[in-house]
Amino acid sequence: MPNNQTKLNRSARLLGALLLLGLLLWLGLAAAERLRTALQPPPPEAAPPRAVAAMTVTPQTFQLWQRYPGVIAAEQEAVISSRLSAPIRDLPVRAGQRVKAGDLLVVLDDREWRQEHERLAFQAEATAAELKLARQQLARREQLHREGAITLESLEESQARVQTLTASLAAGRQAEQAAATRLGYTRIKAPFSGTVGRLQALPGDQAVLGQPLLELFNGEQLKAEFVVPQQELARLTPGRPVRVSVPGFDGEWHGSLDRLHPDLKPPGRGARAEILLPAGPGDRRPNILRPGMIASVRVLALEREQVVAIPVEALDRRRDHAQVFVVENGQARRRQVQPGPEAEGRVVIEAGLRAGEQLITTPYPDLADGEPVRVAAPGGEPE
């Protein structure tokens, strides 16, 4: 019995030693693997290709619309002023009132001018009566001179008197007509049909020669006015397509440049340009348009057909050159390009990019030449 017990204890110790040795061996192998991994890390997994947005380059029409601030004005407008000095007796119109050509706008006190006209008319009639008698006397003296009853000197005296009175009557009639004209100036009438603008005088005020009394404009024909700087005159000519918009009105009116005045006006030394807005049946112009409203005018300054035009964000402008990236065989390839005119988020590429190439439009500043890329669909998934 003792021997058997001894054998069992010895076997148990041996088994425990073996288990301990196995555990130590396993721990050693694990530590060695961790040390090997730390000293020799596995090669990194290849990064997936960068997703980029791209477009196929196609020839297109490029338009450059130049924008100018403008103002709505009446094609036919006038500042009504006085042609003589007299008190204002009546203003039978008000601002905003529609009038017809010939309607009375202002009445001045005409007493002084009426008296002058009546005096000159009386003088002319008196001279005319005197001239009539002188001619009758001349006819009698001509008969008497033929009969030898009077001298030539007496006849010539009658002839001179007739000539003097004739000249005096002509001058009197001219003075009477001038007085009648001045009398007519006391009743100021509308030179054309339109709308009364701002009143600049009131009844009882003293009208002075040349003093503005009121404004009159014809709202049936409006125009947009703007100024073109002198450096842009070379590319703008009458007939150019034009688009006019007004704040507070949705939409645009499309037309053409009607007038480009040759004289340059300060400040800025620009030329005044005008576009007539439509009038009559089919008029798309809103009723809210009034002279003096602010307008935005766009003129087609440049139009080119079948050019390569790309989004501005696809162009990488460097200090000494400009470049874009295209997709070739799953890689980004750099192209140095020559940019041209730019408008409304698009820029013309004069050289360096061909129609049919797949242009990368994603603005990645760190994108490298030869980098693998995948083209993402509009929803963000690869194509």
C-alpha cells in the first residue's frame, strides 16, 4: 500500500509539472508573437480609391452677360416751366393726374399782358385807318399830277407818307402778334398726353422766366437707362441682346440695346445707354413700373459657340499656372490648361482639355497625379 501511494503522488507531481511547463511554453510563444508583431507590423491594407465627382467634357455655348445698375425712365418727359414772369393764378392739375395734349396745366395772371396786347392792337388799327386815308389821298394826288394841277414834290410827299405808314403798320402788327404770343404764355398747356409728375409751384407763387413749375411724363412708353464705362464700350453695340429686371417684379424683359450715346459724361466718363420697354397690346411690362424705379440691366457682351466650358470649382489656379484633373484608367491625371473668360460659375478652357475627357469636378486640394480614384454617382455611390 505505501508503495502504491508513493507512485500516485509521483505521477501527480509529474502531471502538474508538465501542465506548468505547457502553460509557460504557451505564454512564451504568445509573448514572442506579440514581440514579433510589434517589431515587424503587417503591411497596411491598401486604402480604397478616393471617390470623386466627374463630368464628361462636351462643347457648349458660352455667354457672358455684363450687369449694370439702371433706372426706369419715360421715353417722353418734360419739365414744364414759365416763359414769362407773372403770379400763378391757378394750377388745375395734381400730381399723378392723367392729361391729354392741349389740356390746361397752369394759369398765370394775364392782366398786364392783356392790357399790353389791347394797347398794341388799338395802335395797329389806328395806323391801318391812317394808312387807308393816306392811300386815298395819294390816289387823288396822282390824278391831279397827271392833270398838271399839283407839283411833283407834293406827289412825292404823299408817296413817302404811305410808305412810312405801311412800315409802321407792319411793325405794329408784329408787336401785336408778339404781345398775343406773350398773352398765350399765361395759359400753359400739356405738350403731349401723359401723367403729371411732381408739382414745383403753388397758386399765388411768383412764376419766373425759366422756373420749373411741374413735371410731365408719358408712362405709355418707358425705357431703362444705364451707363457703360468707357473701357467696356468696345464690346457693346446697339442691337445686343438685353435683359431687364426690376426689384419687386418676378421675371425679366428680353429685348435689345436700342441706343448707345457717343458722348461720355462725368463722373466715370461713361456712355448713356437706353433700352425701350414694350408698350401696347401684349405688353408684358407690369403696371407697377414707374419712372425713377431701380432696374438691373444685363447685356450679352460675349457669346461663343462650341467651346469647352467647365465649372469654376474644377479649375485649380496656381501661382504660375492653372490645372485640372481628369480620370484615366481609374487614376487622377493632371492637365495644365489655359483658362479664358469666366461667367456665372463657368470658365472657358482655351487649351489643355479636350471634349470627351472625364473631368474631375470635386475640389480636392491634395489630389495627386496618378492617385487611384473612383467616380461617384450623383447619389454618392460608385458608378
